[in-house]
Amino acid sequence: MSLPSVKDAPWFKAPATQAVFAALNKDGAETRIVGGAVRNGLMGLNVAEVDFASTAEPEQVVKLAEAAGLKAVPTGLEHGTVTVVTDGVGHEVTTLREDVETDGRHATVRFTTDWAADASRRDFTLNALYADADGTVHDPLGGYEDLEAGRIRFIGDPAARIAEDYLRILRFFRFFAIYGKGTIDADGLSACVRLRDGLDGLSAERVWGEMKRLLVAPRAKEVVGLLYDYGLLPQILGSAPRLPQFDRLAEIEAVVGAAPNAALRLAALAVYVEDDLERLTERFRLSNAESAVLEEVVDVLQIEKAPDEATGKHLLYRLGPDSYRRRVLTTWMEEGAAPDDDAWTAAYELPDRWQAPEFPLKGEDVMAMGVPSGPQVGRILRVVERTWIEAGFEGEREVLLKQAEAASKA
């Protein structure tokens, strides 16, 4: 099969990319771009980072990079990885290698100059694609054909590949959710199910790193269903999932054009009661921002029904557009209304029609009336603000100042 070239792709022609090629293709060494950049580039998708594979061993990579005036950071020398920085962009450069021994999480490797051997130790065929300095794509394992067909296929024996790193179970499902077409590969699925207990030995950060990308993938709804059907989802979540809620949220987001949020989808899937917030935050080592999204799902300000325009404005003013929309989506999901429900759609789209104004008064305005700094200032502001909100966010500043002065004397 004749493979397309990537020589004209903007990410390939970028000065930073070409600088790495120019630096490392010297003294008998050969360096190629590998993996995700080639895969996504061939599909016309965004290329976020460009990684390289090289016949040069790490010490030689450092020497060649520094000789070319580039910064070289030994980020993973034991595994053959050096980060070469050019124009402020870091590129991982990994020496071709073979696995000598693995324990399901880490591997002992041996360096090689055999491109086919390096390809054979990777996870999926579509990740074993290389592009040389001319933009020619090298495909030692038939990955391009699988890429075009949307087949996520382990390289060699699926069980052997999984045993090298059990995270590949989640990667298998995540890649299918993003790139897959048709039905999932039966051999790969069978191996993932049989070896699923290996997931228990993975760190929380690695598991969430895969899950948060899976949850927002184009086929997330279908793949989450597969994880449930084959018994992996309760094991990953540590609880029984709420599939109906997850499905409804995904359907609503698709109709209103909302970009999926991984934390919100996790909440839909696994938050039953308030105690689940702490449990999931600890289980997946969620960031503060992700944990805050989960907290919104059970917050006391939860909307009980599709709000009318006035109620929606009050909530939008208090919560801000992002939090407001997440709460609308969550309660819409919980209520079970149709994804194209007119009232809920209008509520969701309110931030497109109306921008919350800023309350005209500040604390210093109240203190200028002779009120000393302290809780009394906040109380007066809240009283006036409540009246201003109930009046439809209307009221001249002078009128509000008079209300504040009256409240200060009450």
C-alpha cells in the first residue's frame, strides 16, 4: 500500500520540528517522528505534540542536541528518553528499544537500532507509525490500514501487550472511543476482560488520565456501555455506575452543542450522594477544579426544574455562565426531560442572550457613609443587592446609595 507523506503538514514543517531533525540526524544516527503525531497527522486531526524515536542512545542524543545549541533534559534516561527543547517547545526523543522484563507497570529495556523491534513493543498498530526527515511514513506493522479502517488492534498477542502495562486496557477502550469504527476488536476485548484485575495495581493518576479522555471521546457513550457490560466499569469507579444519567447527559450535550466536561460526566456516572465527592476525589486524585464540578452536582443551589427567565437570571448572576450551564445540564439530566425540551434548552442558552451586570455598589461606598469596616458593611450590601436583583437588576447608583444609607440606619 502506498502511504501518504506528511512533508507538507504545518506541524511537520514547523521550525521546532525541523530543528530536532537537523540536530539528531548526524554521526550515523537516524531519527523519526513516531506515534500520535503521525497518526493524527494522517487523519487530519490536531497534533498537540511531536515525539521522536532515534537510533542514537540517550548520551548521544544529549551530545548532538547541545552541539546544535538545543537544550537537552534527561527526563527518563533509564528508559532512553531525553526531552529536547527548541523554540520553547519540548520534544521527547526516545532511543529505539526492546522490552527485557515487565511487571505490568514498568519495563526494563534494551536499546536497539532495529526499527521493527521498536515497533513491535508498542501497544497498537496505529501507534507504530514513523515519519522520517523527508516526511515519508514508515509502517512496519500495517498500522495505516488499521487507522483507515478504525481498527484498534494490539500488536502481536493482546494478552502479552497488556501484561507489559495494564494501563493498556484503558487505552484500548479510550482509543476505540476516539478513533474506532464499527465493532470493537474481539481478541483485544477478550484479553482486556480476562486481565482486568491488573487495573487494581495502577496509580490513580494514570487511571484518571485515561478515563478523563475516554469520557469525553466521540464514542464515549457506547464505550462506557461496553465497560459496564463486561464488568470493568464498577471496578474502575469503585461503585455501581449510573448509566441512564450518563447517557442522558451525553445526549443533551450533543443536542445543545455543549463541549463535554470529563468531571461533569464522571459526576453523572458515579455521584449518588454527597459522600461520593470525597471518595471519587481521592480515588482518582482529582484536581481542585474537577472536584468542584462534582460538588456542584449535589450542591444546595441545584435547580429543581427548568427555570423561567427571571429565575435563570438570578442563578446566572450568582453562579457565572460556566457553573450555571453545568447545573442546568445536571438537573436536566436528573429530571429526565427530553434532550430537545424547549424549556430546558431556553434555560441552557440564557447566557447567550443575557450577560449578568455588575452590582453598582462596593464596600467603600458603604464605609463612606460612616459605617465602620466589618460585618455590617457586608450585611448592608446584601440587603441592597437583594432588592436590586428582585427589581430585575435595575436601579440607578444614586437610588441604591440611598437604600444603603437607609439600611445602615435600620
